[in-house]
Amino acid sequence: MRFRWFHLLLVIPFAFPFSAGCSGCNKREANTIVIVSSLPRTGSAKGQTDTMVNGIKMAIDEYDGKIGDFKILFQDKDDAEASSGQWTAAAETANANAAVNDKDVMVYIGPYNSGAAAVSMPILNKAGIAMISPATTATGLTKKNADNKDEPDIYRPSGKLNFTRVVPTDDLQGPIAARFIAEELKKKRVYVLNDNERYGEGIAKEFESGARKLGLTVIGNEKINVAQQEFGALMTKIKNSEGGPPDAIYFGGTTQSKGGQVAKDMIKTIPNCVLVVPDGCYEKAFIDSAGAGLEGKVFVTFGGQDPTRLTGAGKAFVEKYKEKYKTDPEAYAVYGYEAAKVALAAIKKVNKKDRDAIREAILATKNFSDGAIGTWSFDQNGDTTAQIFTISEIKNGNFVPVKELNGLKPSAP
Amino acid sequence: MTPPSRSAIAGGVLFAMLVVLPQLPLAEWGIPANLLTELLILSILALGLNVILGTTGLLHLGIAAFYGIGCCITGILTTSIFPFQTNFLVAMMVSAFGTALVGLILGAPVLRLRGDYLALVTLGFGQIVITVLLEFENITGGKKTLQGLFPPLLPFVSEGTMGRRGDWQTFPHFYYLCLGLLAIVYLGLGNLERSRLGRGLVAVREDELAAGAMGLNPARLKLSALAIGAGVAGLAGSLFAMHNTNTTEPQNSFNFNWSIIILAAIILGGLSSRAGVLWGVVLLMGFDKIASRIIDDSLQAAAADGNTAFRLSNWRLMIFGLVLIGMMRFRPNGLLPERRGTSK
Amino acid sequence: MQPILADGNGGALFWELLVNGLVMGSLFALIALGYSLVYGIIELVNFAHGDLFMLGAAMTYTLTALAVSWFGTVTPGGMSFAIVLGLLLIVPFFCGGANILIDRAVYRPLRRAPRLVPLVSALGVSFVLVNIGQLWIGTSPLSLENKAQLVSDDSLIQMGEVPLKWKDAVVLITVVPVMVGLTWLVKFTRLGKAMRATAQNLVAAQLMGIGVERVIASTFFVGGYLAGLAAVVYTLKIGRIEYQMGFQNGLYAFTAAVVGGIGNIPGAVLGGLLLGFIYSFGGGYSQGNWVDALIFGVLIVLLIFRPTGLLGSRSREKV
């Protein structure tokens, strides 16, 4: 066998572990506690996740990165892949597995997408790592629901809870949008679209049932093909629906599932129709992809308060944020901060490096008021009891809050 | 006794490495060990494509679709939503044979197409499969996928005797399971290549007309290759479902890009040499899934504010593309070419 | 699903979808021609063609942004007309030039290699171009109208209940003359004659004193030029660009070329229009989700029964 230069290449896989091993030469001390965040850091959600990560970092800085004897280390992981421009199951799985493998990881902040949460929850649940999501809202992740009788138990193979979130769920957010359309905009006929994802389809269904309860006419609930580049043909069809075009369209989906294009094609095709979208589109990238003419035509619901409307500790946070990062925080910055504050408070209370103890302390969070959004608790499912929603319109390329609504109490199942 | 061939050595070295790897303190070096399992699964997938592309010479651009079908069948058989709820062994076998059957059925009508047309049809077929997986969501789970797949490993063994539910699906148990299956597939395909069927496949690749003139039936041979390749890919898909404990979202996981990335790995390693294929996967996917992550992480750790302008993962398609172009230009037979005399 | 012509609105939906299909079809046809021309000459399926189209769209966006930052705001009317004209002049040359470069760097050294070799290289080029696009315009979709409203949303003429919008009109106004021009180029010019000769038999053409490499380069240029043109009018019509847009549009166009008979110019146009209608009606009447399956189903059925496409001749199928 002759030696050829490329045989050297075969050594590369061996070289990787060792070079990496050396980059880890500055070994962590034994008293390090790692908080991981797994958010889509590539692609169109980056604007929002940037501010979330900033919020998390600010919370850790407030403790000077130290709690008791423990050093807090923050790792900012990406669950998106550049080639798809949004979260992928592969990346989220890898992040969760990496967190499980790293014995120093105690808290997992994230993910951003409900579909991603469904992927990583069982993995982290088995390892007993607490998850605090600043953004996922799908109902089935924490609550029994009619669509899938096995939810949420399939996400909890260990039988214990490990997933919490600081934003209210879609069974509140969907009906809020319906209420806004019926009571504030005084519209009668709605058409529902969804992106066929866990989050989008779920919230569209919640919206539909909420709308029917309020007496709105729901002309249809249809899923769009996200792979399509434009929805001109679909909008033409909607415009020609029996009984005339709808007054309002509700799109259950995200910016990544072409919310912007839906807005653009609706404005182009159906005059005098408004679009209401959920918090998955509450980001600058949505406006960038939706084009012009959105004023008074597109409304976004969001399960929380706009930074400009916060008071007290929230206002102080916003000011500190502006001072530190020289920009206005996007809405989710507060929730990244809140999630990290909850985690840090639990670590402080437990003062042990023990996944189970910290997980239990986080789930037992009651009347929490150290953060920026007032006082709230986690309920028995790990959901927040905070229920304020903000509805914003788009003016001059920015979201401007127009209305704050208190979440309806969820109807008894 | 003849000395072992070069590819036998290469394959042996690789397997030895893979057996030892989980024993090293990977976590301390910052290597997510579970990603190694994915490498093994992708290796099986690549071996499946190699039967079609390397041995038989059919340019197939939709292998990821079979991966997806296998994944989905396993999901259907093991999810708690449907009444099947079989154990993994049964689900795996049904996935492999079911996918092979799909490969057979879909191969039949397109056999008389050659070269570019076959490539196009397989590509289109891949798109159709994604649509079907997405749209029949009552069965496949669609975009929302089937979740929480924790079947028992073997029949007749009650839960609990093998540790807690889903324990066997974690590292390193599942890693060694995949490694064992990879070894079986590797050796099995080796036997296949040396068999009458395998020689027939090579004959079809080298010259279809001549093979037909020699009394072989090219159509039947091609069909066998498509079915075997699809079956192996289905097996890999089944393992993938168990690894993730869900059937992954089809649009991102089983799309055309994945078919091409696997193709790139095969071409890098060496078409039709099994050891070469494995090396190709380990190099390319090891770089993509593990090394680039580690490099990105350390770049991030090194940057003062945690924001880095340069991230290797933003360049991954470029790297795959350059590998394809470069290999085609300078070394079309791959790093470890097959030894069997091929004169082109 | 609603029955055709009975949508409760006097069939307006049908006619609107027809217009939409015609417009999308002529876009697909433009891209398909690039595949077809190159395949006709060197029998290479240029997988990277769709991504070249994407780069053209990225160029369109960048140039528009540049123009806007140059002039401040762009007013509708004369100035936006001038910008559109400028885009139609510059972007096609950019794409054509890039296509020549790609051919020179990647495909030309592989002329004598087995057929699968350049094909796999083309897949590689496609990946590289997608990555360039991703680094260039980022991963989130961008809206051209955020920069400037170059073509108005209004209707040009109203045909009964069916409007013909300016955006659709721009596509048709651009595409039809280009088709005529291309036919003239191939049928009546010296270059066209040389192209046809090379396509018939490369070696014989070389022996007859035709500079084959020059002809091939010209073909790549023309193909790229058409892709660039398609990119400009596509971006003006759809208004939204994304680095992954090349794959799907390229695939549709490639399918169009094969359906029409690859290597055949009228065939590419016919295939493009056919696909445009399938795309439009499939999206309008069924749920848009099945469009892909429908298009590739048609392709597979067609290839089984008529492997050379609708207008393809048997003689091109070499053993």
C-alpha cells in the first residue's frame, strides 16, 4: 500500500477531540453552575433572540455571575440551522443532548418555538433538567387537551414536571385575538389560516373556537403550504369565498412560516380586510418581510406587556437595557430576563448543585416579584399566572401598542 | 493467505475507533457524545445510498425520502396514539422491509429512464414523499410529528427488566446498538457485493447493454438495488426515530439538501467502497455535526461579548459544495476508491 | 374543493387564476430556457441554474436599495420606471457573466468526463451559490417594497371582473419580446447556427471550424441572461426574496424544461406555461399544499409514457 498525502486526512477526526479538548484546557471549576439557553440565533428570529439573550445576561450580571459559592456560567446555544433559516429538530435535539451530557448544566432556558420544545422536553425530562421557556405558548406542552389525549404526558417520560414558561398559553391568546376582532375592530366575517405547525395550528384552532363563541362567522380554517413562495392564488380564492370576502383574516403561524408574505398578499389582493397574527410574528423581521401599507391593516397579539408600558421594576429594567445596549429592547427581552431571574432565584434558594432540587424549586415559584413584569406564580402545570396581552399595530416600520387586554379565564375543559 | 486489502484495513481501523470512542471522556472535551450516534445512523443511510449509486451506478437524488419513510413507519408502529405499539425490533424490521417495498414499487415504473432523467424523477419523488408525510398528518403526524416514542427494545421482555422506560435509547446503550447494526449492514453488504447479485449490479453499472447481452436482466438488477438501498435507508430512518424519540419534521430533515449531503459524503470517501463511504461520512458529517459546533462554541467563548461575526455553521453548504466540486475535479473516485478494476 | 366556474362569483376566480398561471408560467419558461439551452449543447443538467436566478434576485434587491439610498425616496412614475429599466439592463448581464465564470471554472475542465461527473459538480455549485446568497442577503426573507414601490399594485386594465395588474403586465411585457428575440437569435444569426450545429454534434461542429468553447460560453451567457431577466421581473411581481427561493423555482423550471422536451426551445416555453397553470390552479382550487406533489406527479407520469417530453424528438435520446 503506497502512502498518499490524503491518508493524513484520516487523522483529522482524531485530531478534533484533542484540539477541542485543549480549547477546554481552561477547565471549569467544580463549583460552576451552567445555565444554557437554546434559541434560534440564526435566521429571522435572531432579532428577538438577541434581546432575550441580552436580558438573560443582564439578570446574571445583577448577581455578578455568582450565587453563594457557585459561579454562574451562561452558554448561548443556537437551535437554528443556517440552511433552513429557522429552528430544526436536529439542532434542538443536539442542544438538549449536550446539556444532558454536561454535568454542570442545571437550567435550560428556551426554546423559542413550541415545536422545538416538544422535541427537547422528553430528553431533558429524563435527565431532570429544569426548562424555562421565555416564548413557547402551545397549549399541549403543559395542559391536557382534546387534540392529543397523551399530551402532555408524552413529554414527561420520567413522570415528573420539568417544563415551565413565563408567557401565557395559546388557549388564552387565540380567544384574545377573536375578542379584539369582534369587540374592538367590530368585524363579522373571519377566515382562519394556519401554517400546520404545532404552534400555528394549535393557536388557529383556539382562535376559531373563541371566534365562534363570540358569534363571528368563520368562513374557513385552512393550512397554507409554507414551501410556496407566494399566496396570490390562495388569496384570490379567499376573496371569492361564498358570501363575499372576509373582513378579517387570522393567521396562526410565525414569521418563519411566511407570515410576512401572507400579510403582503392579503393587502395586495383583498381590500378592506385586516390581518391578525399571534406573537410568533411579533418581531421586526415580520415587518421587513411584509412590505409596505401595513398601517391599520395588520395587528399582532402578544402574551405580555410592551416594554414601553412597563412600570416600576420593569421600567427600570428597560432603562438599564437602553443604557447598556444603546437600543430599545424588543418585547421578549423582558421575558428572557424574567426567565433567568426565576432560575437564579431558585439556585439561590437551593444553594446546591443538584438538578432535581433546582427543578423543584423553580416549579414551586410562587408570588415571584423580583423580575420586571410584576407579581406572578407558576401553577401546577408550570404555566405562568400572568395574563396580560398586548395588541399592537404597525406604524412606520415599528410595533405600536394599541390595546391591552386581560386574558379571559380559560373555559373549563 | 492474501494480505488484507486496503479497504479492509481502513474499515477495521474505523470500527476499532468507533468502539473505543464512547469510552473516552468526551464530555470533558466538550463533545456531545449523542451526536456520535447520529454519525452511525447517517453511516447506515450512506451505505444504503451506496448500493444504488456506488455499486449500481444509478444517480439517486431522493435517498432522504426513504430515510423519512423508515422514520415514519417506526413512529406509527411505536407511538402511543395508535393501537400497534410494537417493540423496537418489530418496528425496525417492518420499517426496513416496508421501505424496501416502497422502493420497489416506485422503482418499477422509472426503470427505463437513464442518467439525468432518473435523477430528476428520484428528486421529484423525494418532494412528493415530503408532501405526503406532511399532508397525511392523521397518520404521520405531519409537521407536528409523532412524539414520545419509547417502545420496549425486544418482544417478550417486560418493561423494567431492561432498566427504566426509554433507557436503552440513551447514550451509550443506543450508540452500541447502532454500531452493531452498522457492522451487520457493513458486512452484509460486503457479502452482497461478492455474490452473484452484486457482480450483476456492477456489470449493470459498467455497461448496461453488455450486461443485458450477457444474459443478465438489467431491469431486475436495478430494481433489486433500489429495493435494497431503500431498505437500508429505512433501517437508518427507524434508528433515527428512536434516537430522537420522535419522527422529525419532514421538510427540514428529509429534504433534497440531505440527499445531496449524503451524496457528498459518499463521493468524498469513495464511490462503492464501503470503507470509503464510512470514512466519508465520518469526515464530512463529523466535521459538520461535531467539529463545527465545537469550533463555533470556542469562537463564541473567546469573543468578548459573546457575539462572533464569523461562524463556521454559516458556511456549511459552501463546504459541502466545494467538496463535491473539488472531488469531481481532482479525485472523482474518492479518497478510498474501490479496488475492483474499473476503467473509465 | 370548489367546482371550476361555480365559485359563487361568476367564475372570476377561474379567470384570475388563469392570468396568474400565465404570468407564473412565463416566468418558469424563462428559467426553463436556461436549463434547456445548456442541456441542448453539452447535455448537462445545470442544477445550479435556479440558484443563479436567486442571486439575480439578490442583485435586484441590492441595486434597488442602492438606488434608493442614492436618490433618497423613489417617486412612482418616471424615476421608478428608470430604475426598473436599469435593473433590466444590469442584472441579466450580471447573471450571464456569473454563468460564464462558473462554466469556465467548474464545468469546462470536465468536458470529457463521464456524464455524472459534471452533474454532481453542478449540485456542488448549487450549494455554493446558495451559501453565497445566504451570506449576501441573510437568512430572513426581505421585501423589496420596504425599499421602494417600483411597480404599482393597481390594475392596468379591467377585463370584466378580472383585473390585469401592472405587476403581471410587466412580466408579460418583458417576457414576450425576449422569447421572440431568442427565437430570432437561435434561428437566424451566425451564433445561433453555431449553437445548433454544436448541439447536433459537438465533434463534427469542431471539425467544421466552429469555436465550440466560445459557443458553449455564449450559451451559458444566454441562459444566465434569461435567468437574470426572470429574477428581475419575479422580484418586481412577488416582491419578496429569500436565499432559498432558487431551489423551488429552479426545480419547477427544470421540470418545465423536461416536460416540454429538454433541449427544445418551444418545448421549454410550453412546459413552463403548463406548469404555471398547474401551479396556479393547484394553489387556487386544491389546498396549495399539494402543488408540489401534483407537479412532480405529472412529471413522473409524463416521463414514463413519453420520456422525451411533449415536443422532444427521439433522436436526442442517445444510448
